[in-house]
Amino acid sequence: MDQLSIEGSWLFTPRVHADPRGAFLEAFKAAELPHPLGVAQVNCSVSRAGVLRGVHYADVPPGQAKYVTCVSGAVLDVVVDLRAGSPTFGRWESAVLDDETRRAMLVAEGLGHAFMALSEQATVVYLCSATYNPAGEHGVNPLDPDLGIDWPAGLEPVLSDQDAAAPSLAEALAAGLLPDYHACREFYATLH
């Protein structure tokens, strides 16, 4: 489990044991996570190439931490620091998650999450620390030029109407919609 440059985000690269029968790996081990994740809901999305989902986040508390893996195909998975007052506010980091490396991204509460399908079809499974709460779920436009996420060239982004209409980072900050960094850190302390 490698800590990324944004506090509260990690990239997990499992040891894949391959033999003539196929492969085996431990995809998730709660006791070894650097951030507690009680699983309350498991989501699965199937997307065609170019589908862009996110940048999504939830109010903290309770927030919604996620453990994301791509079980079929490939995606560019992105974490964005949306916590107002954070030293890395507005920064993003990405990794390719696919059905070969079997890597996973762990994203703490208060961080934004998005992904774009790179393969013809991609199936993403994410374990969530809280159930879906429409009133507490929000988004920032993933194509916001101020975020400057380096989405792959050659793929036309396909967004939901909700994601396309999401506010920019500056608009969400001005409207008071973003999680507070210090409140998030206080919340993390209650999880241990």
C-alpha cells in the first residue's frame, strides 16, 4: 500500500500468484488498510470507453471512503483533494487500474474521486464506508480547466448530465459546498 502525494489516498498493488490455472490474489484485507474502512455498500459500474464518472464526494461527516478496483478492462482512476484548507487543495493524482495489475485505490472521506474507462468495456467495483445518501452527495466538474486533470487523449469524455452540470472547483468553494480539511482530520481521528 503506497501513500500518494495527497493525504488520505493510497495505491495498493497486490502480489498476483499466477500459474497455468490462472491467478490468485488478496484483493482486499481490512486489517492491513492504513485508513479504516467499514464496508457499508459495494458498488459496481460497467462503462464503455470514454465514460467519465465523477468527480464525486460526500459531506463529512459521515463522508464516504472508497476502495476502488477495476475487475475487468482498464480505467484511469483519479483522486482530487477537495478539502478546503488542505495543503494539497485542488491537486489530483491518478493511476491506471486494470484487470492485469489488479491495483486498487483507497480514498478517504472528503476527497474527490473520478475515473475514465480506457478499455472497450470496464467494470469497476468499489467498497464504500457509507451507503448512498443523495442529499449528502456532491460533485465537481471533472473537465474544470482549473483542476487540469490530464484525461487520456484520443477518448471523447462521456459524462452524465449531473456530472456535466457540476460546479467548478472555484464555484463549489465559493458556495461552501466543499469539505473542510480540519473537520475531515478530526473525523479521521474518530475512526481509529
